[in-house]
Amino acid sequence: MKRVTLFCGHYGSGKSNIAVNYAFRLRETYDKVALADVDVVNPYFRSLDSKSELEEKGIRVIALPFANTNVDLPALPSEVYGLVERRDIHAVLDVGGDDRGALALGRFVPYIQEENDYDMFFVANFYRPLTRTATEALGVMNEIFSACRLPFTGIINNSNLGEETVARDVVETVAEAEKLAEISGLPLVYTTYSERLGEINVPSPFPIRLQKKYF
Amino acid sequence: MSDKVLMKGNEAIAEAAIRAGCRHYFGYPITPQTEVAAYMAKRMPKIGGVFLQAESEIAAINMVYGVAGTGRRVMTSSSSPGVSLKQEGISYIAGSDLPCLIVNVQRGGPGLGGIQPSQSDYFQATKGGGHGDYHLIVLAPSSVQEMADMTSKAFDLADKYRMPAMLLADGTIGQMMEPVKLAEPVEHPFVEKEWAVTGTKMQREHHIVNSLYLVPEQLEKKNFERYERYKKVEENEVIYESFMMDDAEYCVVAFGIAARVSKNAVVAARKEGIKVGLIRPVTLWPFPKKVLSETAEKVKGFLSVELSMGQMIEDVKLATSCRRPVGLCRRSGGMIPSPDEVLEAIKNMQRGEE
């Protein structure tokens, strides 16, 4: 597991849920882990919603100064620089959706590239209307790369239909995910799905715990 | 792969509008409805449609006015403060008898308010937020699937009655993601409308789109004619959902996200032996007056659950002619009541009665 891991993708692809679970997984191996919620796009559902759970496990949580408040101000916290520049902590960055979200990443990219100990995963959900196919998903990947100029290193297939998801829905997207891996030239690193689905026979399975929903 | 897709409520509105034949979108970004515009910006250019980010909400609604005059399907979307800005244009569109769709993904108010969900634009939507005698058809979705279905329905009703329709959603339903089965796109070949401004080609009389009538007799006649149409809407287009009402002694009334929370509370109350049900107005105008009036004969009391200081409660009282007590369970400013809070309010209503 690399020192810095970034999750990018189309908005609503499931980045925050995966970022939170990935941080828990990192914490099993490393003492110092931090998760930075740098999503400047989505005002409602975010990884910050799991703040108390993360902090209980000793994971530092860095959030936008005004996230989950009434102030709709997309400012990035200075602490994120610390995460990227100081190399003694394993950092997970939950990046906002699409190219717009990834734009905010640009200022950190020189530091990340200089250290060159990072993974940047593209999170794909083939049930999202604008990324129904590998070709459409590749289009979003290219837009994100153009915005932040940091090359992706792998693909996570997080295809799901929310609470209605059954195992078959996940299995049926494997071919599309493999096609995306092929046309992008990147490895398919995980197939993520809700842990309530039990064990599913998919490439590199990664069952995840979903954030709590209130309605 | 499943034929369902996982969508945000805002995206569902945009995609459903496109599938309903809308090729003209004018808007201005505002949280929590910006995804409608973002989705349109991505999709419209690919299908020969028009997406235009106007310089303001006022400009956007007047662009809607223009396209509506040509008889084509057109829409705009915004959130509360932005919808306030549109009110003048909406009044002009209503006064010109033109169909269009206006989406309000409500946030807390008044003023600039906040960005969290709210239902406090109920008065504005149902009582005419602009000036003059007019109504909008107002639909209140309570799921992402309904965001899609009602967008399509709103266009149909607007066309049928030649009047603007409003989708009155809230930030929660706009932002939440749920699986949606989208309707197949319907081809809407442009049908020449007897009133649309499409160019005379020197072969017919001019069609005039206008809301100015300086002769009072003429303006009064127009308004009476319009209200004849509104009467038909009230007779034919009321939609509501009835939930566990068969043997109910108490009736919760709630729409949109408040109805979702209330359903959970009704189920919890039933488990405790309280005979309570829910009536969910789906059309807020026309309001389901008749069923509420009939229900007043059967139940001991009503509870209006709202994300506002209490607005729909007035219509509940009117519809039931205050024959039964009407309680209020409310949150405001972007807060949502928990099912427990609604359950407590149901219990209070029961204690007050017995």
C-alpha cells in the first residue's frame, strides 16, 4: 500500500465509502493514517460523515473548513499540504467528483509526483447513467487527468444499485470493468461491494461497510 | 446488467426531461440543485439540444418564456432563493398561458438561508409566488424514481392545460442516490400548436404571446377563462398516496421527504398499536381536498409533518373545514425530523384526544 492513496471518479461513484474503508484497512498495518475529505463539489454526503468512527480507530480526519455547515464555500484546508509534504503518515485523499473535483488536487500534484509513492484509483460504477460503459468511464478518467495532471494507477469497480444491489448486479459488471482496465492500460485493483452481500466471486474482492444513511 | 441505473435525484430530473422531449434548458447554478444543470451541460450538446447557463435566474426564466412561446418543451431549475428571482417571469408565463417546467429543489430560507433541505417554499409554489391571479401545477416527488416520473408527468400536464408546472423537491431528494428505471425516450415530433409563435410564413394570421391586457373587460375575461381551466385541473388531476388508512383513527399528512420519514413513524406507531395512517399529497396544487375532507369524517385528528414552520397545515385545515384538530410536527432551516420525533408527535396527538 502506497503512502498516498487518492480516490477519484465520476461523482456518486462511491469514492467516499471506499476511501473510509481503505483508511480502516491501512490502519490495520500502519500506525499513522489520515483521511482528508477534499471533496469541494458535494455538499451533502461525504466521508466526513464517518468522522467519529474514524477517529475512534485513531485515524486523523481532515475536512474542508466549512464542510457539513451552512457555508457553501469550497476552500481547501492547509493541513492537506502537511499530509502531502510530511512523509511520515499514510494519507487517503477523498477527491471530489469529475474533473471539477479533481481540479482542486492540482496544487498538490508536484509534491505527490516528486515523492512518487502514490496510488490514484479511478472508482467506476457502471450503473451510473453517464458511465454505463468502459468507453464512457474512460472519457471521465481522461477529463479528470486533464484537470489534475496526475496519472491514474489503477481501477476500482464499485458498480452497485445502492440498497437494491444483489450479488448478480456486481458480477455482471466484471466484464465491463476488465474492458476498462484493458483500454486504459491499468490494473483492476479491487471489486468493491457492500459487505452485507457476503462473499462474491469477482476479481480482487473488497467488501466494504457502507456509511450510515438516515432516510 | 440490470436495466436500472443509480442516480442522484437531480440527475433523474435532467435525464427524465430529456427523455420527455425537452431540448431546451436554461438555468443558473445553486446548491443543492446544481447537478440538474451539470447533467444538462453534458448531455444537451450531444443530442442537439440547448443548454445555456444564463447570467441570472431572471434571465433564465425569461429565456424559458421565449421558448415556451414557440410551443417547445422547455425547463429551468433552481433552489429557493433562485426560484424567488424567477417569480416575475413565472407570472408572465402563466399570464400568457404557456406550458413549461420549473424545478425547485428547496433549501432553507428565508433570504439566502442555507443549503440543507427544506419545504418552506410551499406557500410560494401553491399560492402563486408572483403577482396576479394564477396557479402552477405543483408536483412533490418523494423518491429519486418519482423525480424522474413526475418530471415527465409535469411536462404532459403543462402541455395539456397550457400552464406552467413546478416540480417541488427538496435538497435531500435532489442529492440522494437511488436506483431508477427510466422511461424509454419518447419522440416528440414538433406539433404545430394553434397558439405557438413559429413564423407565419405569410400563410396565417400572427400568433401573439402576451400577458398585457389594458382593457379591464378583456383582462377579466382572460382570467375567468383561465380559472375555468384551473377548475378542470382540480377536478381531474389530483394525485395522492394513501398509506395504512383503511382502519386509521389518526391521519398524518406529509409530502416529499417528510412523507418518507413519516411512513417510518406510522409503521413504528402501528407496532405500538396506534391506528394511524398517512395521506401523502403528490399534487400540492391541485391539493387533495376531497380525500382529506372525507377522511375528517373517519379520523379523530390530523398531523401535518413539514420541513417548514407550518405551511401545508393551512390547506389541511381548509380541506377539512377544521372539523378535527390538526397538529403540527415541524423542523425548519434545513433540519429533518427523525422518525422518532414524528412518532412522538403522533403519540401526543393521541394523548390529546383520549
